[in-house]
Amino acid sequence: MSNGSSITHFLLLPFAHTRELQLWHFWLFLGISLAALLGNGLIITSTACDQHLHTPMYFFLLNLSLLDLGCILTTVPKSMANSLWDTRAISYTGCAAQLFFLLFFMSAEFYLLTVMSYDRYVAICKPLHYGTLLGSRACVQMAAAAWASGFIYALLHTANTFSLPLCRGNAVEQFFCEIPPILKLSCSHSYLREVGLLVISICVIFGCFMFIVVSYVQIFRAVLRMPSEQGRHKAFSTCLPHLAVLSLLVSTGSFAYLKPPSISSPSLDLVVSVLYSVVPPAVNPLIYSLRNQELKDAVRNLSLLLYICFLFQFVMMLFS
């Protein structure tokens, strides 16, 4: 990365310029991050500890929660620290790392959502072959492929973006390091390489999206042919959370990158970036737990166990 000698740090876009609003932003993001840590942490612990949840669907859900935690921890802590200490700075290396990990977690999450649509397709349309097509080895391989694809995607974009010479200042028009604001700082025509990578990425993402659409067309056709109303309800209850999470991620991300330049402004860009980078990881646990009785029971049992352990420790401290 040849820019390290010329630029040592970047300046991120602040949420507010007054001290009161900066502190309000800090506490808001603290609440969102704690909610995300609690929700995703409960899902990870519940699916790992409860034997009834050792199925492909919950295995993929565990991976999704890990990726959601990664997304939150990549952008939110630095933004909170900047608001708390009234600064905008992020180091050159820190910016590169933030960009890499955000691309890694978000792209791996989209690939994983594609895998999860295949899981729902096999479970509903080919239930007799479910154990064969989605055995433990196949699930691990598909999850590993999603993580590896995200890693390669992030590595290519990060290496290419930070190999460009930057000569238009160091102010990034976003509250975290992102490709488009950094490309605006470039004074080289070699940014066409990044455009080429983006075109390839769009083709891959569109292919995954079409796979998801075709899968759900087949799923809904199979569900509507079910004679039992209870069976249709159970099938919808496992598919709708996945569709809701996918719709939230795709709609907010698409609006962020495809909105007309005429309506673009720093304030709107900030709000939209929060919608696609912060909100989905925070609300995904809530979406998955609302209509999933098995998961709610597991989380309730885990919460009760943690409460009993805490109470036991408290009593031991009183009598020690």
C-alpha cells in the first residue's frame, strides 16, 4: 500500500458538531451495540448449548449471528470513541482494517443468506433428501465457502482501493471507511480497476439474488400445495424471518449505493449508512426469535440458567 507515507490518517464524517449531540450519539450507539451483543450472544450460546438446535438451520443461524457481531464491532466502537473524545481521526492502517473487515463480514453474510435459502428450499421442497443433501459435512463446507468468499472479496477490494494514490485530502465523507468515499480522494485513473471489481461483484451478487428468488418461488409453490394448515404455518414461520433479514439487508444496501445523486447529502448518507451497516445486525436476533418457538424456548432456558447462576454467585458472596 503506497499511500502510507503521504497520508497517515483519515478524518471521518461526524454525526454532530455540538457536544450534547455527540454524547447523545454515543449513548444511542452504545444501546444499539449492547442490544446486538446481547441478542446475537444469546442466539450463539443457545444454538451451541441446546442439543435440540443442532440442525443445519440453526448452525447457519449461529454463523449469521457471528457475522452480525463482526459488522457491529467493526464500525460502531470507533464511531462511539470519536464522539466521546470529540475527534474525527482514524489511522491509515485502522481505516484499511475497518474497510476490510466490514466488506468481509457483510459479503460473507450475503453469501450465507444465499446458503440459508438453499437450506429452506431443501427442507420444504425435498424433505426426504434433507439429511443427505445437508449433512453435517455439507453444512460446514457451505458455511466455510461463505466465509472464504467474503474473505477473498474483502481482500481484493481493500488491496486495490488502498493501492491507489490519494491526493485530494484525507476527509472521508462517511462515519466509517468505505470504498466510494475513499475513491473520491484518488487522483489516479487506475480507479477503473476498482470499477471492474465492482462490476464483477455486482454480477456475483445478482447471481446470488436470483438464486434466492428462484428458491423462494419454488418454496412458496410447495407451501401453497400443502394440505395441512399447520404445515403451511410451520413452513412460513421458518422462511419469513430469513426473508425479512434478507429484505432488510438488500433494500437498505441497494438504496445506499443506487440512490440518485440529486437526493444525496452528507446527512442522508449518514442515516442510510446506519440503516444498512448498524440496524440489520441489531434487529436480526429479534426477527429470528419472534416467530421461532424452538429458539425462544432455548433462549428462555438459557436466560433462566444464567439468572440462577448469577443468583447462586450472589448468595455465595453474601455468606463468604
